[in-house]
Amino acid sequence: PDGVVMVEAGANQLSEQDTIEAIDFGYEAVSELIKAQENLLKDLGISQNKPIEPETDETLIKYLDKNCTKSIKEILKKFDLSKEERDSELEKIKIEIPNKIESQKDEKLRKILEDDEKLIDSDFKKLTKKLMRDQILNEGKRVDGRELDEVRKISASAGILPKRVHGSALFQRGLTQVLSTTTLGTPSDAQEMDDLNPSTEKTYIHHYNFPPYSVGETRPMRTPGRREIGHGALAERALIPVLPGKETFPYVLRVVSEVLSSNGSTSMGSVCGSTLS
């Protein structure tokens, strides 16, 4: 009821003012639905009490803040380090924490460590995140040395694969890298749609693949999940409005976007790579 949480929309040509008015119009309609749901809960006698937050013991957090802040700050200021090198340096500090706690006479800290060693991981991560955020807000510097108004380095190359494919491109923004390949087909290759969509066939097909190695993981390659399907649909909707009509371009297009390395915004990387492809 306090405002818009998420927007899902698409348009071929729309001014910013019209977009804002459309969001406001949608918000008014949703507000009525929220009131209806609240009335339904009231009629059914269902309480909407917020869950009580569990009490947290800040002993370990305070210890880390006192003993690790300085060394973490020093690493965060080394702007020439890559993400892997920075993570490795932070890991060295984290590994030493249990040994330092063991040498302490503080029984409470030692008891916390005995009960749950994973607390060090989560609390260390929280402290690092806080210090990283403070550095950005107070000093205007990101961990990779960029200013607040400076984007990550972008590189793009079209036609990088052999001519067996009809089009290819590699798009990279920061550590996110996407390889898109395009293949043309005849009108008979169109995908037949068996759903409630008024369009009975699909002439532009976009497949988005997010293999485990793109995030440094080792796990089985299985069928596309909700995320892959959603990202493929997002890239598809971004490109369909600028494709030529059937009259001038009767071919079927299939684009496959392979995420080679992921560090955020792979869906936008696939849109950019596919445009070039």
C-alpha cells in the first residue's frame, strides 16, 4: 500500500511521462486490490501481526568490529586488486579469527565458536559489507577504484565465431561476459505456440543459458529453471520491437546467449550481445 514494489512492462514507443502516468494508473488499481485483500483477512479473522525478530547476541560482531575493521579497510582501499585477489586477502583474515578467539580468555566468545562456527562467516561478511558501503558513501570510492558516476569497463566484439553461425558477438561489462550466437531459419522453422496467446507462431526465439561455471561452481547441467526462462523472455521482449516485419524479413531467428562469466546484469548482457549478434 505504500508504493510500487516492482514494475513489469513493455512498449514499442512510449514517452517517459506516459510511462509514469501508466505506473500511477496501475498503482491506483493495485491499491483497490490490496484493500480488498485486507478486508478479506479482516472478515476471516486472520491477524497480520509482524513476526517478532529473534534477539541477536552481538558479542562476536563487536569482537570482529574491534579486531578486524582496520585490516579489512586496508584491503578495501587496494583498488588495484582483482575481485579474486581481494576475496583471497579477506579470506586470510577470516581464517585467523578462530585461532585468535581460542587464545582469548573470553569464555563467552569461545562458547559461541564451539556452538556455531558458521557465525564467523556470516558476521565477517556483514562487517565487510558495512565497511564497503561506508567507503562508497563517505569517500565516494568503490572497491575497484571507480567513482560513483563511473561505469564498469565495457568491451564488445561482433562476428567473432566462424561463419557456420549467421551472427555472433561477445559482450563484456566488468566481470560479466556473454556470448550470443544467431542462426537464421526458413518460415517453416517457426515455433508453433499452443497456448492462449493470439499469435499462433513464434519467429524469434531467444535461449538464455546460465552454466554453473559462470559463477565458479561445479554442478550438473540440467533443464532451464525459472530464472533462465525469465531472462530469455526478457531479452526476447527487448529485441522483438526492433526486428523487421515478416513482409521484409520472412526468416525465423534463434539467438542463444551463453553466460561465460557472471557478476551481475547477465540479462542486460544478453540483450546487448544479441543486438550485436
